[in-house]
Amino acid sequence: MSITFYVPRDSGALALGAEKVAKTLENEITARKLDAKIIRNGSRGMYWLEPMVEVETPGGRVAYGPVKASDVAALLDGGLAEGRVHPLWLGLTEHLPFLSKQTRLTFARCGITDPVSLDDYRAHDGLKGLQNTLTLSRAEIVAQVTESGLRGRGGAGFPTGIKWKTVLDTLAPQKYIVCNADEGDSGTFADRMIMEGDPFVLIEGMAIAGIAVEATKGYIYIRSEYPHAIAVMNEAIEVARKAGVLGASVLGSSYVFDIEVRVGAGAYVCGEETALLESLEGRRGIVRAKPPLPAHKGLFGKPTVINNVISLASVPVIMDRGAAFYKDFGMGRSRGTIPLQIAGNVKYAGLFEAAFGLTLGEIVDDIGGGTATGRPVKAVQVGGPLGAYFPRSLFDTPFDYEAFAAKDGLIGHAGLVVFDDSVDMLKQARFAMEFCAVESCGKCTPCRIGSTRGVEVVDRLSANIEPEKQIAVLTDLCNTMKFGSLCALGGFTPYPVMSALNHFPEDFRPAPIAVAAE
């Protein structure tokens, strides 16, 4: 019987040596004349175990990891092909605690299928959502997405159905779907994992969106730092086009929809939807004033749906299993599941998909396992470089848009970066201001000038120059940036700065200088 091995082609696994493992395994298969094949799957999201090698057995897939190229021969000698116990043996993959505790809806196939095999995608319930879509009217599709409670997973949390309805109701000869894959937040990798591990779910979600709002063309805007995601998406789009999933007749229907990949130059501000549109149109990525909204006048002046990767990748689940099924997960106005990206100084770094509602403490302590150093957790930054720092006293906060907003925080793209008690929060506040200064598009004064002045104020604080006066200036500066900036880059930079100042004031007031006794 033929043996099937799985070695991830995901960037995270490649960075840890997966390519060498795959080549060594291939050489060993040839040398031993084994009847075996290697499938280059996406990562399961347990990065502390990567590269993780799996083998198909009658009882299910068995995992081993982390595997080095030098381990491969000994693994095969020890019964890797049969899934036997070995020092690197992890057991049945689906039974690993980190995976078994998840609610994988959007990431149901990630790490399981061959990313560029449409047959494999179909065999794991792929395209069911799109097929159901073809039986509904446009208004019914939009109503289903609205009823599901899906909100933008890119950070803003805006109801997806409302955005779609606005574009549907706007009359125009041409409309567009734009996927924002400019994943630039520190500690985030969910978009990349989908594009590299299950690209067809994004293609399917975009096709559904296009049919729903009368758009015939879609663009995926991917940051240049994601070469593997760019390559996989382009390959998957070509496969989908040849199979009739995209093109002049979507799955044999009268609907037309096609997709192209566009590569951004790496500007953080192009994660903001209007700056992204400017870049897509061939200009420098600077923020546009609103109105008009992109839903009315977006790409090339036409009505445009702009959604994040995870938002669009969640749509096929809704259209396959129904709005009520999806809405049953979560809490309050935060419905469905969210891919938590746990990073930083943490024991179990990876992607954990769960329904909204887990507390921050459960995520950091129970799922993440606390710090990798073993020292106490001092702070967790949630929502990327513009997210607030949460101290342990706020670890009872449930992961919910409104709950975080009530504590002066934001969920953003659901990235969590953990810090132990050795971190200096004054330096973190400086980093936030410096980051904004470097990444500002320069269009508005509060962001362009405010961030530069912010760095100077924090530096005076570090030098112990009139600390109380500097704190007052910093607070006022943050208030100006929050309410005066044109977009979220300048408007959200105060979140990390003020949360660091409010929750860790001791780091902003230098210790008194000891005077030696005479």
C-alpha cells in the first residue's frame, strides 16, 4: 500500500527547515525504494512543533516534530511509515490538545489538504458554499451574510453584510472585489496561512462576493514580503480558472468573475483601504479623505467591496452551512470564530481558531502556556503595533470587539504579542511613536508631525527631563493624534502609548537617584 507523508510548505515551517526535511525525506524514499509520496500541505499552526511531519495511517494521520533533516533516516528506521512511537512521535494529529480544543471553521482544511489540489479541496467540502450561492438571488446572498453577523476580520469589525449591500445597491456598469492581504501587523500570520495553506477558500469567498454585488473582477493585494503566498495564490487561481471556477462562466453559470494578484511594496499604511486603492491604481499609497466611501467610489472610481482575507475566507462556511450555524458561535455582536495568532514571548506560539468569548487570560495562560522564558507575563499587546497593552489585571476581558473597546483596546487582526516582566514599557511606547513616524503616509499633520514629536517627548522622559511635564505633553499629543488623524495609523498610535502609560506608570517615572551617605 502506498504511503503518504505530509511536510508543510508554509513560510513559518520553511523558516524552520521544512524544505531540507522534505528533500531529505524524498531522497530516503528513493534510496529505500519505498512506495510513497510527499504532499506539501499548509501548516497546522503549531509553530513550536514545526517542521511537523505527518504520515497517513489506517487510524488517522500521525504527527512527528519538530523534525530536522538529520532526523529523517532514524525516523524511517524507527517506523515512521507505520506511525510507530519514536522520541519525536506526537500521536494522532487531531488529538493534539492545541488542535482538539479549537473550533476550526475558516481554517477547517488548513494543514489537511494539498493547497493547490482542487480535487482535494472539493473532497473536503470545498465549493459547496459557491454552489449554494448560485441557487440564490443577489439580495438573498447578501441577507445571509448579514444575518450571520460576520464582521471585518481585518481590524475595523465593520459588518460585512452592510458593506456588501451598499455596493449591491449602488448602480454602476463595473464593480470590484478587493481582498486586503496586506497583513502588516506584528504577530499576525492568519492571512498568510490561508493563502499558503488553503487558497481556494479565499478564491471561493471572493467569487461569492462578486456574484452577490454584481462585481466581475477581483484583486488580491498581497504585501511583497509574502513571496510564497503570492506564488501559491497565483498557482491556485490558474487551477481554478482552468476548472471553470473562475472566468466567463463560474461553475457553468451565467455569472462572470475572475481574480488577479497585485503585489504591494510593503507600506504599512496600505493596509488602510483607501491607501490600498491608491496603490492598486499605480499611485503612491496615501490615505484618501472620506466621503466618498469605497463602496460608492472605490477602485478606478467604481463601487468596490474591500474585505480582509479572513472575512472573505469565512463566507464559504456561511453559504455552505447557513447563517444560523455561523451566528451560533461567539458572544454579543461578535459572532462566529476568530483566528487568534499567539506570538512573542510565549511557550506555544501559533494559530488558534475559536469562537469569540475566551478571556485574555485563557488565551495567554491556558492556550499559549505563559511565557517561553518562564518569567511572569507583564503585558500582552492585542491588535498589532497600534493595539493597546493589557496588564494581567485585565486578563478577565473576553475576546469581543465591544469588550475590548470598553477597556480602551482593540482586537484588530487578532494578533497577540506576549511580553514577560523584563520588558520596558517606556521603550514600547517610543517604538509605537517611531513606528508611526516611519510608516506615516504624510498626508495629515497630526500623524506626520505628532508621531515625530512623540518620539522626542519620550526621549526627554527617558532622560528624566521634567518627567511630569513630558507626561502631560505626551497625553495631550496622543489626544490630538487620536481625534485629528485622517486614518487609523495616526488615530490608533495613542492606544499602545497611553495603555503603556496608564497601566505601567512606574516605567515612565525614572527611579530616584540614590545619594551616597557621607
